[in-house]
Amino acid sequence: MQTAMQNVQRPGDYFSVSQLESLRSISSARSTLAILHCWGVIVATWVVVSIWTNPLTLVLGVMVIGARQLGLAVLNHDGAHGLLYENRRLNDWVCEWVLSRPLTDEKVDNYRAYHLKHHANTQQEYDPDLPLSKPFPISKASFRRKVIRDLTGQTGWDQYGRLFSAAFKGDTLRDRLGRSWRRLGPNLLINVVFLGCFAAAGSWYLYFVLWWLPALTWNRFIVRLRNIGEHAAVQDNDDRLRNTRTTLTSWWERALIAPYSVHYHLEHHLVVNCPHYRLAQAHSMLLAQGLREQMEIRRGYRGVLDVALY
């Protein structure tokens, strides 16, 4: 069975040995700082909105936290590539218990196996992520309907509904309860702690407004934008400079849509073992070689939508 891309470029085609050594260097300190920053922004937003609760802070809080929830997934993605810490046991423990479990039951080994298939077969028949990009370009009306479903929580409700349904499968009630506890028990305990903190502050309801509402709405919307930005309406061939897109972002897009260099997706596919904090450096190295016109690059997510919608 043919699964891998043929004649695909290798990192050494674009980077020297010393450049690759630099790009592949893992900094435990920088990984830790990124994780602390992500959770720090979430907690700070909880505190600010708890003190100054009004429509404006609530809306901004939902957007900021939804973006940091994506940030947790971006850092978990780094961990799936073994790029958080050189110690694999520590790397995978942080992925599961610090980055993944607060929102999902997916184990890093399962995600890693799935995701590496995507890298091996990008935009090809056996790419497991191909259904996310294959329908594009789509009509503006179709996109508008999808955005409405995202921002009203319908997309998130359906996705989490499937997660809970899968967790409760079993032949008997005992089987279903045992399976659900093994899969979701740790998630429940973590979220009980979150709820307890909000309740202790006298704002128990903000747990739902500032944790699950962002997860069900803004997060789903920006995950869609990110998916469109990465592979939608690109050439479905084995050219890594053209079958994956980098989106040049403004400061507010990085704050609310694309945290932790997730927008440098072309560079990530070209050097998969490059941590997120070195992707901008990889981008600069490619531009220095005069490759700008050969690369699939768009300015801003509005620019992405210009080619992904008709």
C-alpha cells in the first residue's frame, strides 16, 4: 500500500547541518516558560473577569481563554513530537496531565500515532487530516453557516458529545461506568478543582462561562481558522513549500487566534522536530535563501480566506 509522499524535500535541502542543529535544539526552560505563560494568561483572565465582571470583560475573556485553550493544544502538539523535554517520560506526562486532560481524554501516544501519519502523507490519499482541507475552496455562505455553528456552540457540543458517548460504551452498566471513569475520571477531578476555585471566590458560574463556553465556541471557531490556514486550498502534491501554508499574523491574531507560532506551519512540516519557539528562525532562514515566491504564504487569516472561499 502506497502511503508516503514521493520525491519529498528533506530538511537538508534547505538548511545546513549547523542550522538544523540549532533549529532542533530543545530548551526545557523555554518549554516550561511557554506552559507557564499559557496557564498564567488563563488564570489571570479568570481573576480579572471575576473582579470586573461586565459584558466587555466576559466577551474578551471568552476569546482570550479560547485562544489559550488552543495554546494548550499547540504545546501538546510540540510534545507529541517530543519537543517539550528531552526526557520522554517527563515530556509525555506534561502532555497528558498539564496540557491535555483539562479538556480532553486523548492520550499523547494515540495523538502521536495519528499525527505522524499526517506528516508522512500530507495532502495525499492516506492523510488522516485530508477531510479537513479537501472540500476547499467552499462558498462564503457555507463558511458563514459553519462559523455560526462554531460560535453558537453547536460544533463543540457535537464534538464533546461524541467524546462522552465513546467513553460510555460497554455491554453492561458496570462496564460503561468503569470505562467512563478510566477515560474521563482524571478530567473530572481536574475540573472539580477548577470549579472549587471559582466557588471559593464566590463566582462558581464563571467556571462554565470562562472555561467551557470558550471551549465550545471561540476555540472551535479559531481551530477551524487554523485548519483552513494550514492546508486548505493549497496544492495537493508532495511539494512541502506548496502543500502547507504559513500565515503571517498581526499581534492581535497571535493573541486571539494563533498562539505559540502555530501559524508557521510550512516551516513545521519542513523541519518537524523544530520546537515552536524556533519556527520564526526557520522562516527567516528560508526567506534569506530567496524562496519567498516558492513558498505558500498568506498575510493574515483574512488573506487565507480570500483563497479558501468563493
